[in-house]
Amino acid sequence: MTVCACALPGQSGPADKAARNVRLGKIIFSMNELGKISQNSVASGQVSMLEIDESSAGQRIDNFLLRVCKGVPKSHIYRILRSGEVRVNKGRVDAQYRLAFGDIVRVPPVRVAAADLARADAPIVPPAHFDVLFEDDAMLVINKPAGVAVHGGSGVAFGVIEQMRQARPRAKFLELVHRLDRETSGILMLAKKRTALVGLHEQIRENRMDKRYFACVHGEWQSDWGRRRAVKAPLFKYSTPEGERRVRVQDDGLPSHTVFNLVECWPEYALVEAELKTGRTHQIRVHLAHLGLPIVGDAKYGDFALNKALARANAQPSLKRMFLHAHRLQLAHPLTGEALRFDAPLPDDCRRFLDQLRALRDTA
């Protein structure tokens, strides 16, 4: 590692600043050198000043710190962010701040107990595998199973992104392009280059990506809707008294647009395909509940008594998850412009549930 050159006494300018940094125990290095820095150099008994390069630009500060401060518990990372001990360009930032090229990140001295270090260094065991639908030098597309969070957070030790980084320790850049709810299965994109991430985010912002979901709902699809029903209902985020994040339809919410296409129906149930025209949190779930068609198995916005009945042993039909699956994605390759289409088949438990509905209808 190259430490900033020291100036002679009386000199001023960048070299003099470097000398002061050395005397203060500060170390400044570029992210290109990070691979050469040990955990003790970054997160032990001294302040570190990290300059962000292109490979880390665009990453959230909390995820960045979790990566470079190996062995430091996640709770401590969030504590030093909240307290303002971590600074970016001399200013305080929250955990959601996204780093920019050239940012200078101040990381305070962080000491880790041996027991914590042993726990943190224990390898994260990923699931048996994530089905890879597509991969090249720019992006990775997987089929996420239900019940797996896309990233770690409050109450979640780790998610897809942490597991993928654990499985690919040599990857210089690996970031989520978008998110799926923990209970939702299906297509999930990750970017392997910052340029790809920027290009994919641009397509999402400009609504140039076609994202389709299958949802099985409880209730009667109204005959006067025909086969297609558009919902334009503004969505508002709020927190429950327990601190749980929720969304509701509210006039002063964000503009939100979903189109639902009827695929198949049964007495009291329907299979619909949802087209996302905007990408709000819980958008499909809340819009369907707004229509009086809650998603089967939805623990936040669904029919709780029905969900409990369907999850019982020997129930017919039977389902122990939320029936929401991201089944199709169409977009342009972020670097080449090539038209791409990805399809993820329905998981076995969802297919079985539909087969049970068909069998009950045929015997009625």
C-alpha cells in the first residue's frame, strides 16, 4: 500500500496535508488497493480514509462498509453510521447513501472481539443453488426462490446479494439491479459492472423494461372488467406502531400503475398476470387488495384466515407461501442493446396449487 508522501516542515499543499494525515494516524488509499489491505488495516485501531473508485461507485454505504470492514458485526456498522463516526466528504450520511466516484469515506477505528470475528468470518452457506437464467460479463439473472431476502437488513442476517458475494469472492463488482419481496419468487437481476447497473437503472426509470408477474388471488374477477383491468391508484408508504413497513392506497401517494390480465379463473380464485408500469414497493400486492382480490398467502395485505386454512396439513387446496412469481422480463442489454427475454417457470408448489384448483373445479 502506498501512503501519501510526507512534506518537509513548513511546506503546504497536498503533500503537507498528507503529512498531517500520517501524523493523525489516517491512511488514504484508493479502492484499487483494497484487495491488498488486511482487515486490521481497515477496521482496527486507526482512522482510514478510503477514496471511492468506479468499481464501488453506486454502492450503498452500509453495504460498502460491510464489505471492507470484515469481521465487524452488522449492528456495529449501523451504529457508527447513525452516530456520524463514518463521514463521506466530511459530512454525515445515512445508511442508504450511494457512493459516488471520488468520494472520500472516513472509517473510524473499529475493534472486533475475537468471538465476533470468528462468527463473522464463518462462511455463509448459500442455498443448494440459485438457478442461473443468464450470465455474461455485464449481468447475472437468477430465479430467486420464495422465502429468501434479496439483501440482509433488520432481522435478516443475509440475503441473495451477500450469498452471491460469498460464493464469488473474486468478483470486483456485484450489485442488485432491483428488488423482489422476500416472499416473492422469480427473476432477479444483478449487475457485474457499474456501467451495466447505470444502464439498467435508466431503463427502469424510463419504463423501458417489461416485467410480468403471476399472482393467484382470492375473490371473484368481475365480468365487466373483461380480460384486462388497469389500476392507477397512488401508493403511500407508512410504518405501523411496531415499526413494520406498509403501503396503502392514498390520494397523496406516489402515482402507481399496474395492468392485470386474467389468465384463468375458478370459483373464488383467479390466476392473473400483472404488468408493472411503475415500480413502487408492494405495488402488485396493494393494487390487488384494493380491487378486493388479495393474493393467496399474502401475510401483509391478504386474507389471514384463508392463509391459515390453506397452510394446514392435508388442506385442499394447499399453499404455504405467497403466490406471487416474477415470471418474465424483457429488456435491452445494458451494454450492447441486444433485445433480451427471460422466463422463469412457476415453482412446483404454485403449480400444485393450480392443479388442485382445477381438480376441485372439474369435480364440482
